[in-house]
Amino acid sequence: MQQTPLTKSKILVHPLISPQNNITFAAMPQTEFEPVIGLEIHAQLQTASKMFCGDANVFGDEPNSHVSTISLAHPGTLPVLNKKAIHLAVKLGLALHCKINSPNYFDRKNYFYPDLPKGYQISQQAIPICSEGYIPIVVEGKEKHIRLNRIHLEEDAGKSIHDADTLFTNIDLNRAGVPLVEMVTEPVISSAEEAYQCLSMVRRILRHLQVCDGNMEEGSLRCDANISVREKGSLQLGTKVEIKNLNSIRNLKRALTFETKRLVQLLSSGEEVQQETRGFDAVSGTTYSQRTKEEANDYRYFPDPDLPPVVISEEAIAAIQKEITTLPHETEKEMVAKYHVSPEAASIICEDDILLRYFEEIKNKSSHLQAVTNWLIGPVKSFFNENPSNTEAISTKKILSLANLTGEGHVAFATAVARIFPEVVHSDEDAMQIAKRLNLIQNNDSDFLNDCVEKALNNLPDKVLEYKKGKKNLIGLFAGEVKKISKGKADMKAALSIIQEKLNNA
């Protein structure tokens, strides 16, 4: 089939001024100023079709292969609202404690952009689908609620491609019309770290709810940041700078860290902050000016005459509410408080829906939850990272058998990972059966262990004397000798106890 060529716009590409490298900031008292940050987070919704027509909502296909008369804005075409997009927006709003507005309305936002065929964007301005609410975050062990101003629905624009042609910007309209939600926070974020945690939490919730896949590298989740700085204690906001199109959570933090220092430097030097839009150069870690904003844009919003008000019944809202299961951050709290999982392990498990499902199914079936979490955040996570499509290879029963094997000390964890786990994945045998077949069961018989320890200490008399003179880090050497003598069969936890007892009482 003949490929559809990229559409060429009549816009010449202007090269951006390269950001300066190796920028340094003069030392100054950081306590005098504080940043004030607000985020605008755009998330593409996981619908099969676009917001107002039946074109496929698919990433990565040939340019301009998912377009129609509606997404190309041919005269006489009319939009038809995507019901699934409404459903997903309400679901997200309920999860973030928002007020669901019924009715809500669509407006036309008028501005020229080459990848927006209609010359206006269908969005929500006067009455969005969701308002208020908050995003819960934890920074330095303290919980904070990042207040939301609104969540509104809109359609995405197409994609401008600047590096495919030396003279022209090329346009791919596959993305034009894809449904988006925009989450707008209040300016209540007070550090780059808080912004990092806020966007991280949003992505976790979006993925858990299956509202958006959260792939920032593909552009399905995007973030702009507004930042100003002010003297500490002041209630007046400073001049705002917007940083556009941040394509990773890490780069959001890097950009805001740099921009905070830059703005503080300007104010400390008595210079004026200019209201502008800036980009972020990930290589140098610096922001650079794109355009100044002397006054607010007038988008000439007015209600879209082709779309009726969206009325959402109380029954529909209640039904969607029932779909929302416990959110990852709430499960994380429970894991730490009720099941004594370390905060680090709980965070890793709750970041991954597959690991979280395993934990939920196993948590009340095992008396070795520490061993369960070790398996989940280690070998199991690594396996699915390398085999993302093979989600059926490891059953909860297999994980339980592995956790029981190492939790009860039958086989050392490292040995089980190297020798037993690969066989468990590709076998119907459980972990204990495999361990017995491979002759890997550890021996914790006291006579056997005492004999191994005696031989180890007799083999290393000089090291025993050094240990008694204070070189306590030699304990690992003796443990290694016991492991060697026992051919890996010694229960090392019990063996270490015997080694220490013999050395300290000799």
C-alpha cells in the first residue's frame, strides 16, 4: 500500500539558540527566596478512537494514516463526543477527590497552529468536567496534598516534525483529535522535589486506573511547569516563567532546580525577571528562552455550537466510583503499617501493577512476607522487565513456593535465584521439588554444622588469631570457608551463629 506522505506546512524552521553549557551560579543565601510552582499535566486517554470521530487512537503508525474528513476539518463535518473519554475523565476525577460538574461544556479555543487543522481546539474553559480535588504526595516522610484547580477534557493537536526536512516543518496529524485530560494544579508546589513526586504520583494513578499508559517518551503524558520565586514569608507571587514540554519526570526536577537557581540569581542581582516561555536542554541541564509573553493570550473562548452540554447522572458517577480499587499509594501505606514491608520495597511494588497484583493475592497466604517482597522486587521484576509479554509464566503458587523455600532457610536466596528460579519459570515443579532434585537443600543439623565450622577454623589458624586481635571483618572469610567445606549445603545463618560463638568463647 502506498504510504501517505508527511504534510508540508509553509512554516520555515528557525533554529533555536543553543543553550550555554557550563553555567555556574554565584553563591548566595538560599534562605531568602522560595519557589512557587504549578503544573499543567496532559494525559492522553486510553480510548480506541479519537475524541470527536472514529479515527484510531494508535501510536507509532505511518504519519497521517489515521485521519479523516473530521480530523482534517473539512467543511460541513461535525464532531461526535467519545463516551469512553467522558467515563475515563470522571474516573480520574473521582480518584483525585474532585467535584464532578454536571452539566459541563465544551468551548472553542481559537489560535493558529500549523498542526491544528480547524484553526481552533475543542477544549473546556468555563465549566470543566472536574474541579477542585488534590494529588497526595509524600516528601521527606511528610504527606502533602497538591490542590487541583481543575481537570478538563480537550483534543490533542498534531505533531510538528522539525528535523525531517531542511526547509520545512513536516506535520503528522495522527495525533490530532486524540482525547486528552489536562490536570492543572494550584501554585502550591514549593520545590523541584515536590513537583517530581507530584508527577510521579499522577503517573502511578493514571496507570493503575488504566486511564493513560503514562509513557512520557511517546508523548502520551506531558508536563509544563510554571515557576516564580518570592521572598520567604511574602504572599505576593513573583513574575511567572513557563517551562514547556518536559518529557520525563527526572527532567521536570532538573529543569525546576536549574530555573529556581536562575531566578534567584536574577533577583539577588537586582535584575528584573521577564515573563517568558522557556525550553529545557537535557544535555546541558539548562533552560533557554523560546519566546517572551508580555501579556496573556486572548483565545476568544466561546461555547462550541456543535456539541451539547455533557450531563452525567448521579447513578453513572456512583457506578464509576465502584470501579476504582484501592490506589497504589494507599496500598503502600497499608503494606508498611500492617504487613511491615520496608518503605523502599513497598514503593517498588506499588509502582508496578503486576507486582502489586501478586502481593495482593499472596499477602494473607504466606508467613514469609519479607521473602515474598525480596522475590517480587528482585528476580520477578527483572524477569518481567526482560519478558514484558510473558505475564503468565509465573503464578502466585510458584512465588509462594519460592518464598517458603528461602524464608524457611532451606536454600540460600542467592542460590535459589541462580539455580531454582530459572527452572520454576519453565517447569510445573514447585521450588522445593526442584531444590531436592538438584540437591540444594541446606543442612541445619547441629552436628554437621559444628563439624564444618571446626574444620574451617582449623584451616585458618592465622586468621583466627587476627580476628581475636580485633579484625572482626574476617567473619565473612570463615563463612566462605564453611560454605566451601559443606559444598554449599550448610545453613549459613545457623553456621554464622556457631562461628561467632566459637570465636568469641575460644
